[in-house]
Amino acid sequence: QLQLVESGGGLVQPGGSLRLSCVASGFSLDNYYVGWFRQVPGKEREGVSCIDRRGYSTNYGDSMKGRFTISKDKNTVYLQMNNLKLEDTAVYYCARYRGYYCSKLVRDVYSWGQGTQVTVSA
């Protein structure tokens, strides 16, 4: 049974850091591509980052590049978020892709986690 469970969200001040975790079960991270998306009210879900079977990463969004880093170990995918800004406030979702390629498109996602709220507040 495929399952993705996010954690690590919460309240943080601008300029602070946060690390999100996504525990994958029912499949191996050696066999599938996994990524992070985020969504704020009134906007479309936005691709953040993707990591492939070998650990190679792809980042999306000009506002996030250089600040967010995706990584993984045996069964957990991480998103390290540094120098957080007010506009980073969103629900962050872990996702397993349908195919064997990275993408920022929601339609390329096969399964979602339930999401974790990140709030950046001054």
C-alpha cells in the first residue's frame, strides 16, 4: 500500500530555516521519482523540487532556487528550506510521480501526501 506522510511544517520567522520530511512506505525510493509541491489559497499548486532514483535533483520556481534543497535517504525525502520569506507560506505536499522523469506539473503526479502547513510570519 503506497503511502506518503509529510511532517516538519510549522511557524517560522522570515529568514529562518525549516526541514520538511516525507516518509514513503509501500514502495522503494530506489524505484520511483518523488517531489515536493506547494499551494496557497487562490493559486495553483506549484512544483518545488524533484528527486530521481539515483538522488539527482531538479528545482523549480525562480523564487525558490538557491534556498530550497531536496534530498533523501532510504525511505524519507527531505526538503531543506533556508532564508524563508513571507511568500513561502503554503501547504507543502510530497508526491510520487507517474513516470520516470521529473516535472513541475500536477498532472504528472500519481499519488499525494496529505500536506503540511508552513507559515512564515514576522
